[in-house]
Amino acid sequence: MGPADLTLGAVLVLLETREQQMAAEQETVRAQIAELSARLAGLEQEATSVTTTRETLLVGVHG
């Protein structure tokens, strides 16, 4: 059975199925983005703390 043999109803079912698959994939990607954003924020905060500590130590050594 080729594409020309599909009824309108069958095509609509296929399209609806694909829409549902894409919606599920979008939610997965959104969750991954949220997790990565949280990790990035943590790393940025840690980097700021490390930089501040380094600069403080340099002032103490050269102060």
C-alpha cells in the first residue's frame, strides 16, 4: 500500500500521531534545556566565587 492508497482518514491519523510525537519530543528538549540552564547557572556562580577568591588572594599578596 503506497501513499496514493491512503484514505484521508488514514492521513489524518498519521499526522495526528506525528504531532503527538513532536509534542513529546519538544517537552523532552525543554526539560533538557532547563536542566542545562540550571547547571550553567551553578557553574557561573562557582566561577565568580573562584575569581573573587583569586583576586582577594592577589590583593593580600601584593597589597
